[in-house]
Amino acid sequence: MLRRTLLFASRDERVRGVVETLPPTRSLVTRFVAGETDEQAVHVAAGLVAQGLRATFNSLGEYVEDPARAATTRDGFVALAQRLADSGLTGPAYELSIKLSALGQLAGDGHARALDHAQVVCAAADKAGVLVTLDMEDHTTTDSTLAIADALRRDFPSVGVVLQAALRRTPADCADLARAGARVRLVKGAYREPSSVALQRRSDVDLAYVRCLRELFRGTGYPMVATHDPRLVAIAAHLADRHGRGQDGFEFQMLLGVRGDEQRRLAAAGYGMRVYLPFGPQWYGYLMRRLAERPANLLFLLRALAAATTS
């Protein structure tokens, strides 16, 4: 119930107005969000890479229908790639993570528009020497996203794509992409999906995640294991050993602000460890979703909210 309340609050402008003014909010934003500007995000990324970690940038904002806004998002990624190049921050340690709905995927001729915009971003990233991965959104976008990823890989073979273990179709998608040698970020899936297309029980999703890991690790692609679950981290490391993959043959990925000690431990052990860096002025909804997942941080903010509203 509390989680549902927070998710509702993430879309309520009145609650947003109160939460954004609370002093504790800023410290939580700093923990989970890499800043409101690409300059701030690049600074955070450079610090992480200096510690032996890797970074992927996610510009917050999605479900864009206005063509002008989609073009602005595209131009923002192009500018970010150029900023990284100008700062000498290049190579596979840096990656752009793109939501195609932010490039207009869901509006009218959205598939073609998103593909055109993504090609521009990929060209800029390729010139700058950084990677690109396409985020996956709700199940209605899966076919379009995979088709766009396939089209982009003809010119930019390193383009990656995200798959969600919760979707019933994902093991087959993993098998196809593993054979194709693609970079695949495997997540559990954060969208509320109908039971006809997605598993509903957490234990079933965990089992599906392991099944997908097996497909990816025995294939020819590059698995990107995006999880904070220590059991799944251990299983991924075991599968890497079983299939003769060196530590450069896959990587782990986690969110900024979540299990930082484990991130550093994995990096120190020689594994690729990439940190997902959300940034941008549209941080409120993202922050509330993270609080819904972490009760300790949620209680901290709720106490501050109660004190502010009763004073």
C-alpha cells in the first residue's frame, strides 16, 4: 500500500511542490540523481571512473509526443557526447542510455522518428568514442525497440539493448540476441504489466532472470547484468566461469546510490561495474520510485515531510 501511495505521489504536482522544498530532499536527490545538468552528470561520472567504475548516462524524461521536444532530447544527447569528447572522457567506460519514447517513439510516425533521432545520437556517440544502449520500456514498445536496435547495429555494431526478465517473451529474445553477438542489459523489469505478457510473482521473475542469464552467457554476445540482488550477482559470476568468460566478457550494472560498497567491491575484484546515472530537471518522479523501493530512505523523507507540514 505504501509503495502504491508513493508511486501515486510521483505523479501528483501538489505533493511534488511540498517534497521539493524539504531540506532532506536535496541530500536524497544527490544520492540517487547525478545532477540536473549534463555538466553535473559528467562530473559525477568522471569521479566514478577514477575509482575504477564505469558510467552510463540516463537523461530523465520519457513519453514525449511533441516533435520539437523529441528533437531537443536528441540534441541534448549529441551535446553530452560532445562534452565527453571535449573533456577527454571517452572509451567503453562511458555510455549513453536512451529511452526511445523520449525521442518520440510513441507519437504518430514515432517508430521512424525515433530511429532517425537515435541514428543521429549513435553517430555522435561513435565520433566521441562512447557507447550507446537503448532502454526498454513497457511491453507495447518491445517490438519497435528491438527493431530499432537491429537497424542501428548495421552501422553501429556496439549498440546495446535492454531486456526485461519479467516479460514472458524475454528468454526467446535473449537467445536471439545472444546468437547475434549483441550487448544486452538484463533487468528484472519495473513496469506494471498484465499477466498475459508478464510474470507477476517475484520468485517467478527471479527464476526467469536466471534462465535469461544462462541464454546470454552461453551465447556470443556481451551480457550486462543489471541487478542489486546478491544471489543473482553470484550466479552471474558462476556462469561466467562455467562458460569460460573472462572478467572482460561481461559486466555488472547498478543504480547510483544503491549498494555503493558492493559496486566498489566488484570493481576491486576486477569485474566491469557500471553505474546508471540518471540526471536532469525531471528528477522528482524518479526519486519517488527509488524511495518506494527502499523503506529506510522512505521513512527518512516521511518524517521530514510530517515535520514540515505540522510546523
